[in-house]
Amino acid sequence: MRYEKSEAAFREAIRYIPGGVDSPVRAFGSVGGVPPFIERGEGAYLYDIDGNRYIDYVQSWGPLIFGHCDPEIEEAVISTAKKGLSFGAPTELETELAREIVTLFESIDRVRFVNSGTEAVMSAIRLARGATGRDDIIKFTGCYHGHSDSLLVQAGSGAATFGNPSSPGVPADLTRHTLLATYNDLQSVERCFEASEGIACVIIEPIAGNMGLVPAEEEFLQGLRALCDAHGALLIFDEVMSGFRASLRGAQGVTSVRPDLVTLGKVIGGGMPVGAFGGRAEIMAQLSPEGPVYQAGTLSGNPVAMAAGLASLRKLKSDPSIYVTLAERARKLTDGFAAAARAVELPMVTEVRGSMFGFFFTDRPVKNFEDAKRGDNELFKAFHHGMLERGIYLACSSYETGFISTAIDDAMIEETIRAAYETMQEIADSL
């Protein structure tokens, strides 16, 4: 692969944009090297400005379940954009997309649209605090819920972990209301409840996608539901990533547990900036203008994003077999990765949920962030670069999740597995 133009573009970007990127992971800091600068996408492929082509398993970090430039979504965007990009006033598209979501999610009676996953989570937590009259929240180490102040926390000390700021600029007075528990460890959650005078909510990715792909165990989710009910706290499922990815109903299509509030994003915008939060009618009624909890946004419910999301969801609803095919291909891919690793005696564990997949270079099960950190990041770096050189575009961090789109066919999966065999053999030979 040649990267001269991307290298020059990166140097130029650094002159004007912090780190040369508008979201930190894009800088390839976790794997080293220079990120390819993308010129266009088509179906399953990305093309960079040097003319290199890649099979894309990032899919804009999840939204593009039908791949790049899907004709029906593209047409919805173009026809809507011709009518105007934004109005700052109600449109029927908002209601239509809201109806689709409410119809599919048993736990959502009403929904409000925002512009990003971060905004959706921030608003849901404010609503939970307003509805309960409490300040403290519980989140899980390794779960990422956007970059709002209350959620940029790292572990403190003690049995019940009150969060400390994990970024300069975040006041300790805010993060002291965030308690950190261990994913898939109910006792750690119980300790948090015991340590707090009032928990407003527990927020969790029911299928974690930001420490690699790590699903919550069913008994653990059931335990969370019981604890929240016992203490009068709200349970929030952050399904920004898993919504319409793990199944047509997200994680709620694979668990019996129902949350009080849900956050969504990515697929519901079809590739356009979007977020949403929804829940039971009596909780959502606390939002302004009906209730006292304030939330607003000039571009919320943007018609172009609504049109793209509506086209995407209707395509998904029209053919339920899509999820079967996506899951089969995700499993075929990860089975191929695991077989390649075994062939050259490299450690690897894999996971699949619907069209989401993940892998770790470790020989131990991964149930939480501490387990994920035991993965061999040097092996991941070498694997990532080897695959990139062979035209396979994977997430540039071992703590991210991969995605299958309907544009990725069996032949592409087989090509990717062959590349994995070659790359892992190369790695093994160098050890």
C-alpha cells in the first residue's frame, strides 16, 4: 500500500486541527502510523486518497448497516435535502421515525431526538436525576457513554468507587456523583448502592462495545433490574451502538430485561449525525415543555437525518432475515480469525452479537474491562497494520468493536480470513 498523500494530508491537518483529527481514536494513536485519509465509500469498500481500497469493517463506527452509499438511503437524503437542510421547526419525519422506534422497543413509549450519542446520554441522565430528585449515578468501568463531564471518570479508591476526573477540564465536584462498578459483577453494584445516599440511575451498555465487544450476562442484567427496583433508581440501557445492530430491537431483542430509559444513535441516522433517548411515558413527561427538566437543541430532529434513519429502519423491518445473514457472516469471520490464531499458536478469544464482532489477543475469557486490558496490544497493533496492508480496514483500537454490513458478502469474508492467516503467520514468524 502507498500512503504518501495520506501522510501529507495528516501533516497539513495537524496544522489546523488538534492532533489532526476531530475524534481522538482516528489518529491511530493506539496502533501507530498515519491514518489513511478517506476519499469515498462504496458498498463494502473504502477508498483513500492514495487510491488504496479496503474492505470496511468499521462502517463509520456502526451506523452504516447497509454499507456506503446505499441507493435507498442516499435517495432519501438527497430528496429531503432539496427541500431544505434544517428548519428549527417540527416536521412529520420526526414523528414517523419516533413511531418506528416506539413500535419496536417495548420499553419506549416516547422518544426525543438529539444530535449525538453523547447528547442522548447526557440528557437521559439529567432526566433520571430530575425524575428521581437524586444526584448520584452508577456506571461501569470500560463502558463509554460519550464525553460529557459526569461520565469522564476513572476509578478512585475504596470498595465503592467514586469517580475521579479522567480529563482536565472536568470538575471533581461533578464526577464525585459518579460511582464506578465492575461490568458483570453484581456485588460491585451493591457496594455502590450501599455507599450512596441516593442513586438516580444505573447506566450500562448491555452489550459493551467500547472495551471490545463484551456482552452483559443475563443474570447480571436481571440483578441490575432488581437492585434498581429495590432502591427506586432508574435503569438506563445505552444502546447507541447495539441499537438495531445486535438485533432489530437491539440488546432488548436478546435479553428479557427491560430498562426505564434507552439511548440510541448511529443506525437511526443512517450515517447522519443523530441521537435519541426514550422511555416510559411518565418519565418522558418530565421533559420540558411538559415537565420541568430542560433539554433543547437547534438541530435536533434535523430532517435530513430523520429521512436517512427512517429509510434505514424501514429497510431493516422489511426483511428480518438480514440479521440472520449478518450474524452468520460475523461468526464466520471471527471463527476464521480464531482458526488462524490457533494455526500459528497465537492466543485469541472472539465474540459476536448480531452484526457486531470483537476479538482479543488473550487466552482467557473477557467479562469486564480488567479482562480486556490483559489482551496483548502489541499483537493487536501488528495484526491491525498487517491487515491494513492487505486491504482490510479494522477498528484502530483493541477496545473498539467491528461491524458487518449487508454489503459484505461471503467472498469478502473469505478474503479477509485469508489475509488474517497471512498476517498472523507473519507475526508468528517475527516472534
